Amino acid sequence: MFYKAKAKNLMFNTFKEIHDEWMLITAGDINDFNTMTANWGGFGVLWHYNTAIIFVRESRYTKEFLDKNDTFTLSFFSRRYRDALTFCGQNSGRDFDKIKETKLKPIELEGNVGFEQADTIFVCKKILATELGPDTIIAKENLKKWYDTKDYHTMYIGEILTIFNKE
């Protein structure tokens, strides 16, 4: 069971959760959605909104869902779901039914999709999207390191609408 939490009261180490534990980015509704694993992102404040920042490559199937929907979720899990998150990061929803393969249980939250097994779920509304590329990346050494194939990321910033914590 989940309860709504306030951002200022949240005990959440974003560096550990995103970099070490990973997250699922999910867009769409309960009848038509896709999810992917990510470990790049952050949280902050923009225009007086509490925000989440995510990065999604052009080639990812989830990007299609992000682009056609106004909202998305970020779901964080304990380490015991590492295999499921690994599968969701290494396989495309175009080719696999990630829910069937991982046995994750999607749940509807305010018209969005989260997962029953998650510990914390952020519901976000897109407020900014910008494409990364040779003209926007200042640290040029990252072009060769991360973008040899020219499969650049889009950075999305979402206003955090609701935070759900597991009881």
C-alpha cells in the first residue's frame, strides 16, 4: 500500500537511488505504456517547482511514450528487483513484454503507471524537454565517450506532482 509523501519530508538519497539502485521511467496509461531502466537523472527546483530530471536516448521505445504523453513516473525499488531492472534496461518493449518477463505488477496512479513492488514512485508532469548533441554538450570529451553512435539523449524535466511511498 502506498501513501502520499511531501517532497520536503522525503528521506531519499538521490545519488544512491539513481546511480546505484536505478529507476524505471514509465510513460503512458495502464492500457498502453512502456518502461525502461535509467541511472542518469536528478532532482531539483526549477521555476519554483520541485522537479525530476531524466535523460532518454532517441532510440529508446519509451521516448515515444514520453513524447506523446504529458506525464511520466519514476519508480524506485529495493535491490532485490535488480534482475527485473536489468532486463528492462537491456531489452526493448518493441521486442519483449517486459511485464510478462519480469513479473512486475503495474498499478495505476493518477492516470499513470507505477509498480506494486516499488518503494517510492514519483508522478511528474513534463515542463521542459531539450535535445543533447554536439552543439549543446560543452564537455566535448563526452561526445566520444557516450555518443559514438550519435544516439543522443533528450533531457526531460518534470514537475513532481505526487510522491508515493510504500507503507
